[in-house]
Amino acid sequence: MKVLIADPIAQAGIDLFESNDIQVDIKTGLSQNELVAIIDQYDGIVVRSETEVTKDVLDAGINLQVVGRAGVGVDNIDIVKATEKGIVVVNAPSSNTIAAAEHTMALILSLARHVPQAHSSMVQNLWERRQFMGRELKGKRLGLIGLGRIGTEVARRALAFDVEIVAFDPFVAEDHANKIRVQIVTFEELLRTSDIISLHTPLRKDGEFLIGKMELEMMKKGSYLINCARGGLVDESAALQALHDEALGGVALDVFVNEPPAPNKLRDHPNLVLTPHLGASTSEAQTGVATQVVQQMLDVIQGRTPAYAINAPLIPADTVKEISPFIPVAFSVGRLVSQLLAGQPASLDITFSGDIARFDTSILTANTIRGFLEQSTDEKINVINANIKAQQHGLKITETKDEELEDSYSSLITVETKSNTGSSVVKGSLTNNEVHIVQIGSYRVDIVPSGKPWIMINHTDRPGMIGNIGTVTGSIGINIASMQVSREKSMGPAMTVLGLDEAIEEKELDNIRNIDDVDDVRVAHI
């Protein structure tokens, strides 16, 4: 396995790769053409904000399994294309949280007390106490646009300065805000009433500035604006003009539309504080970011579920224990039902019954689709692109939940697929934390997936049938590891399931098909 480090990361991340026998190539500062030319050699790529993982890069990365963003934002990665190609995109959303929150507080205090300007004056042998009259934070209103991880940590720290905190975030529950003593308000109210406004939100999907000329005009005269989030959130020219017009009392920017900003783009102003994207630049954060993103990349490469996959269905932390054991059940049921169906598949109906129906089952649906499609295509299919590939195959997916289950199992996954010639149904569950196929069509069975072939024989239940089957398999040297017979009634339709130790050829199956009263014979590998 090989991974490309395209932007600098802490040595701890590189060491973690190498300790897991991953070959690491460090090639930073590559142009797009240079990256496209070599990316086919790698199973993973690590980037920060400098390198763009574009459609062309992803198309060329025929062996790519994972893209790791050593940081929070993934604006420089084509998520849609990565998802279509089944490439997992992971980031490190929590490791730099404290660093970014502390830097935000540093910028707020720098504006309020003119720290950078006073320092500059002192090193010029000046003593200008009156020029740098500051403002206290106590009693001021701090408006946070975005109350996620970083916004929340800023709020917790700002409370120590005895400020009133309001926030605008349409995706945060009011209970969360109340617990950290933050009042949720409208966007307009926050702009009009806050003494300090700090941004902690992603870029707008439409590409427009969150804080443009109109929003700046709504802000309180003399208020402060701080941006440690994304450069494209603030119209820098309009913010600078607001400073010169004395509409704003101060602006602090750690991120910029273009990094580094063009010369003279940001002119000097006594109430302007600029830092070169330092929000996550602490030794602790850099080590944490590197190890967090590398560990997730290792999870993907080694077949585990990463904690922060941008384009994969997540298992909520509070349901991992209940949902994770059913992932192999979903995959096995999907894999088996695809091998039993004749004709062109048209739909896949997935039903979750019993206890698991109470949880978010999107990861199980994705794994069911993955198991189903892996049998019919040479394309890379995983939980990242399973739904997209199902749509491309014209497969209609329906998901149903039923918490009631009149069965001996506490939870059950049922998959029915329909084609132009018929349908096929398979049910699976867990017993002692082990995958069991418990029903095929109307027949009760008990199959533990082994990776070896299974033969499903539909026939009429009559004396001598089992002997005839054993005679045929014995005559061709096939050893039967297990046998089950399921029937609806005596001398009626029945199914015999044989577990084999080795593969069986199609011509040998014909010998079984030629047995009197045998209706259908299928081989499946699960």
C-alpha cells in the first residue's frame, strides 16, 4: 500500500503510516498536471488546503481508496466525484477545535486592546499609551455565526470574560445552546445587536459572501468582525471600506479569499489585525490533526469504518454497539439474494424488523446494496457510492422499518429483489453475534456464511431424494460439509441446502438438475 503526502503534515502522522507498513511518499507543492501524472500509483492521498483534489485527479487515481484532509474544510476536494468513484473522503474535524477557538479569542482581545499595533509602536521606540485606548469585553454582546464544535468552544471561553453570547445556527438544537448559556437569535438580529461578531461556519453553497456590503451596513457602528473560519465568508474589500468609513471598530482576519492574499489587497489600517491562517497552527493541533486523519485513512485501507467520513453514511456514536454487528448481515443478505435471482433486477426492497428498526439504518442499506451489486459489476462498489451505483443501474431501492417482529429473533433484515422473470427473498439475523441466513424464499434455513460455495436445490419432497443427491455429489468427488432440508409440507415443495468444501463445476450441477423432481439448482458464495 502506498500513500502520497501532498501537503505537509506532522511527523506523528507519517510515523503512524509507516508503523502500519504503509509506504509513504512526500511530494509537496505539486502542480495539477504533476499530481494527475502520478496519482495512479497511490491508494491514498493526504492534503491540507493547498492541494486541490479535482475531478481530473480523482479520475486518474484508479487505485485511490481514500482522500484524507488534514484539517476541517474539504472545499478543495471534489466530493461528488469522489463519491461517484467510491473513494472515501475523511477529515479531522475535532483535533484543531481548541486551537481555533483559542486563536479566535486571541484575535478578539487583540482588537479590543490593540495588542499588535501597540507592539509595533514599542519596537519603534515609541510610547503611545493614549493612542491605544482599548475596550473591555465585560458586558459586551458576542455574536457567533455557527455554533458547532469551534463556535461552542469559543462560547465557553468567552463566558469567562462576562460577555452576553448570542448565536445564529439553524442546524443546532436550542437545548444545546441553552446548556452553554447561549441565546439563539436570527441572523439579522445578531448583525444589528452584536458588539463582536465571530464566524464559525462553512462557505455558502451559492458561493456568495456571508458578510458582504449589505450585512456590514446592518452591523452596529464600532463593532468588531472576526473570521477564523473560511476566507470566502467575508467580502474583504467591503470590510476594509467599512473600517475606513469608521462603520466598524475593528476587523481581524485569519483566513482569506486567496491565500496568500495579493499584494496591497489588504491595506494597512490601525484597526485591522491579520494573521496567516494560524487557527490550527499549534503543535498540539498539528499532531492531533495528522494522527486523526491518518488513523481514519488506515481504517479505510484496512477495511474498517472511519470515524469522520465526509461522504459515507455514519453510524451515530450512541448506536454503534447496536448497528455495527448487523453490517455483515446486511452485506451477506444482499450478496445472497443477488445470486438467487433470475432475470434483470428492477428493485431491491429492504425491511428492518425488530430492535434495529429503532435506529438509523442507512449504513445497513448501503451495505445491502454493496453486497447485491458486487455480484453484477466489475466497478468498485462500497458504502460510499452504493446508492449512486444503484441509481445508475436503474435499481429502485425502498427501505421499510417495522419495530414489531413476531419471530424468535430480536432483529431481522429482509431483502426482496424483483426482476422481469420473478422475485427472490432472503432473511438474515444475528445469533450469538454471528451472521445467520435464516430464510430463503418461504423456506426456513440456518446458513452461516463461510466463504465457501452453497448449493440451493428446489425439489419435491419424496423418499430417496436426499440419497439421490448424495449419490451424485459423491460420484463426482464433492464432499458435503453440511446439509439442511426445509419443506412446507410432507411430499410437497422443499429446499435442500448443501454446504460444500470446494467449488463445483456447472456440468456437475447438471447432474443434480437431471434428478427426477428437482426443479431448480443454484450455487451461491457467501
